[in-house]
Amino acid sequence: MTALNSISNTVQERSLYEPHDAENSRCVKLLKHVNAKFDLNLSSYFDLYKWSTNHLDLFWGSVWDEVGIVGHKGNHVVDNSAVPATNPPWFCQARVNWAENMLTCRSPDKIAFIQATEPTPDDPNPPLRRVTYAELYDLVARLASTLRNLGLEPGDRVASYSSNCIENVAACLAAVAVGCIWASAAADFGPHGVLERFEQVQPKVIFAVDAVVYNAKVHPHIPKLKSLLSGLRERCSSDPKVVIIRTTLMPDATSEWNDDWVDWSKFVHPSEDKGPFDREIEWSRQGFDWPLWILFSSGTTGRPKPIVHRAGGMLLQAKKELIICADLQPEDVFFYYTTTGWMMWNFHIHGLSVGCTLVLYDGSPLRDPPYLWRLVDDLKINIFGTSAKYLDQLSKVYKPREHHALSTLRHIYSTGSPLAHTLFDYVYQHIHSNVLLASITGGTDICSLFAGMCTALPVFRGEIQCRLLGMAIETFLPTGVPSGAGEAGELVCVRPFPCMPIGFWPLPGYGSKEDVHFAARRYQQAYFAEFKDVWYHGDHVLITPSRAGNGGGLIMLGRSDGVLNPGGIRFGSSEIYDVLDTCFGPSPGRDPADTVEDFLAVGQAIDNGTDERVILFVKLQEGRTLSLEMEKRIKSEIRSRRSPRHVPARIVQIIDVPYTLNGKRVEVPVKKIINGAPVSSINPETLRNPECLTEFVLVGETLRAEVA
């Protein structure tokens, strides 16, 4: 049996997409290479996956060579007998620099970035900005020289409070070239939320824009920056160097600058007395486990966790995902709609290591729904990345296929929350009928993917294609034993992986003994307190039976801390959401009286906390009121399509559903509020619409009175 035969479509259920040329995919080529190198007879993706998770040292050593990591490898890979809880070291003899691997292309003709900005009434056709790889290298070289002349050394932190622009990526590359540690917050974050993050890492330099555009309006950023800097001085006596990226959105903003701030152009082109400019970057090659960047958890109900990611792990994992799993090519044009505060920004910029052209966008994705799809046609975008929330909102207002050619589109990536079955239908019916729709999952904690795309495998409705190579994913029951066939469970990883965080900040050598000890204990509690020795990720999932040799796809059922458990029957909120999307979601031709615009399901404690009932909150179209007939229809559809246990005990109409700044439904804080937690326990800076929590406080009082 050839690899192509075993990875193709001998399936019982019709797939939505079939690989165009699986035999020549990088995944199958790797399978053949592994067979030849280690004298094996692997014949399917699942065979390769099992081998990759059983022989971590052989697999990840082979990946290093396959994807062409620049740097010194050495002989050591990892202790193949180690358990994840020990967080073993990787590639102990290696010396690499992540930024060096991003800038291997130095072509004066190849475009590295195309930056688009949302139009406004004052600027209805903002020009696209383009930067070649040669120009990018020169810019990073200048920045790195200036940072060194400021006295920055490996291990110092450099931060960004910025929009998704070319300068922001260049600043990241330059900081890492010097050996500094990068930290980033999106410009739409409130200053208090950014302060909670930056006070923990105390950056020596902060890059910030002067303004941003969103929903066709220009928003000044300087007041937010000043508030952040004031907080840093008060809380930790920190006074970082500030570099302002001028956007041209607010030409007169310089009058509000502090005297010691530096204009970006002067920072890039300092006077000669500031030190010479090194045209060739002096790369600070460090160990594989050297800290690259610090990402922060949402911090909705507690202080954001400062998650430190290792440079080699990010590099190796990202190149595996983009080159081997996704088959990205240097000629590809790669777009991902993201802010600088979401891990998908970090994921996206790894496309530089492939030599792709990356499209950056600053602004609203939906105020003018055709805009991003015009970019696909105009810029010949091949890879289009977004969130499930965007696709959900788009499906209610626009059908790109009716208005755009989209002939270059090859992949669509979706993450951030589970992609509903109905949205698979929407993509293939109304965006592109022959595109690899890759629902992907991972998260801030690993800044990469546990499961996602593979160009050698088909796509099935409602499923993530596969567990990714080298990631030993299983599902556990709450008792700590593996789930049975067809049984949902908690997503765990039972073997170490190179993109495990090196720890929480501060690491040893960067803080007091007490703070370092607290960070280490917090790290263990975050990932290893639930099940002995294995990584607990906090997602409730179902691994489906293997089809087409994929080893089983994944169906995401919701966050584990939001799992519903009425009468001891555990299920994810998405099982209810799928029914609402299918039967009541906004769609052409559906009567507004039968439409539910948005929804949220949480568990309310009953019987002195020994059980819970499901509360379903629904948002209807403006002016509509939830009727008894509508309630009965919702419950009936949930009962018939799921089970009696899935039927909510109460359905409550609300004005709005709370979302994080990254577009995720906020289930756990609402659950806490309706069970009696004060709204002050929720950090409003992490929410897009915190004002709507007040309604849940009032509703919670009523719901608790019902079961008192």
C-alpha cells in the first residue's frame, strides 16, 4: 500500500475536501524519508503520527533537518523517557537565534510585507505599504544596532503597545536579534489591562503607535500610552524608553508627546554620535530553551499569567506546522486577521521563515464585509486566516463567493473558538468549494497548535483534521483514565513537546527567590495539577474514529472549566450552540421571529452545590421578545438533536453576550456571577463589552432565588 492510497479517501462518510496531490505533500515526503532513514514501513498519517509521539528524539531531530533550521544543532534532542511535568530540556547543545531564521531571505525583489489599513471617510483609499525582504533586513539591522547602543543585553525585555504594522514586526525581530525577550499588547487593550501585564516584566523599551483606526474612525493612542507609563512609574518605578511609530492618522499628535519620547524615524536613523550602524546583523545565538517572548493569559478572573516561550521550541514547532503540515511555499501570500495581543500574530509572522509574503491589516474586519475579500483577489492571497467568530458574523451578512473570484485561495484557517458544523457548510457553499478549511486548536499556553491542518488529509464536517505530528494528544476522563471510543474527555498531552513554555515569569535569575518560586509553583498548578505527570490543557474534546488514515479528527466541545454537568452528565456548551446555529441562527430567508442572534450556556449550582442546572442565555434581534412558543421550540430541537440532559432548565433573554478582546465568549465569569460571585472579581479590561455584566448580576439574583 502506498502512502497516497492509505492517506486518501477510502471513507464511509463523504468528505468536504480532498487533498489535491497527497503523494507529493511534505507530510508524505517526510513519511517516506523516515521510512528510508530508520528502515520502517509506515504507510498512513496515523502510522507517522504514532511513530512521531513514541520516538520524540528521532522525530524532532528529523524535523530540524527537514525544515532547515539555521544554527548549531548538536547531538542531543530530548530524554525520550521524560514525562511532561518534568519540562525536560531540548537540544541542549543547540545555538540558535529565532530572528535569524525569520530573515534567511534577503531578496531585493521579494515582498516580505504588504500592509493594509481600514479606510476612513477622510482617507477612503489608504495606500498599501510594501517592504521587500532586503529592506526588512536593513530596517532590522538598524534597529538592532540602536538597541545595542542603548545598552540592551540578552534577557532584557522589549515591549510593544501597538497595532498590526510593519514597524511592530521589525521591532520584534530586532529585539530578538539582540537576545532580548519580546512582550506585546494590542492597541485595543485598555491601559490598565496592559499595566497588569507589563508591570510583571518591566520592559526597558516600549514601542507604541500614535493612533489606530477601527470601524472607520481614528482613535488616538497617546492618552492610553501615557496612562500605562504613569502606572508603571507608580507601581514598579519603571521608566522605559518610549519609541513612537507615527501612523499619519493623526498628523498633529506630536504636540502631546513627552519630551523624552523618540520618533521612530530618528530611532531607526540616529545621529552618528549615537554609535555606528552595523549593516550585517550580529545575531545573538542562544540555547534552544532561551526565552523568546512572554505571552499573557486573558486575566479575566485573575492576574494574567506571564507565559515564557522558548525560542527553539517556537521556531521548530512553527516551521513544522507551516512547512510540513500546511505545505506553505515561498511564493505564497499569507494573511491572518489578528491583533498584536493574540497568539495568532506570533503564528502569522513565522511565515517569514518560509519566505512568504505576509499581509498585515489594521482595522475592523466587518464594518465593510467585502474589504478583506477584495484583498484576497487584489493581492492574490493563498492562505486566509481568521477566527470562528469572524466566520460566524460574516455568515450573517455576506457571501463572498457571489462577489469575488477568490481563485488563488487555497487554505482558510479558523481558530479562537470551536468552528460550528454549520460554518463548515457556509465556507464551502458561500466562500470556496475547493479549499482546505482548517479548524486549528492550540492556544496562548503553547503559542502553537495541538491539532489542525494537514494537506495530505481530507476535511470532514465539524472536525479538526488531525492531531499534529509530535503532539501526543489523548482525552482523559475526570478520574484520570483515557476516554473510551466515542467518549468525550479532557484534552491532555502525555509526552513532552518542544513548545512547552519554559515557565512563568520570572524565570530563575530574573527575580527574587520568592517570586521565582511562586512562578514555578503557579506553572505546575496551571498544567499539571489535574492529572499526574501529563499536560492538562483545559479543553473538552472528542476524538473521532480514524478515517482515511487520519487517526481520528477532533471535535472541540468547549473549555473544560465551562463544561456543563447536569445530573453528572458532562458535555460541552458547543453541543448546544451547534443546535442553535443550525436551527435558529441568522440566515437568509429565516423569519426574524425565529432567529437567535447570540447565545451563552453556563451551569448554575443547585442542591447545595451537589448538582447543577443548565441556563441558556439568548440574545434576540432588536425589538423582539422571547416567547413561550420560542422557548418550547428551542428546547424541543435541543432534545431531539442532542438528548434530554442537554435541554436547559431555563432560557433567559439578555441584551448582550460578553466577549473577550480576542472575540471569545466569556462563559466562566458569567457562571461565577450567576452563582453569586461579585462582578468586581471580573477584570473589565479583558472584555470587549464589560458593561453587559451588570445584567447578569441581576439575573443571577433571580436565578439563585429560584433554587434557594
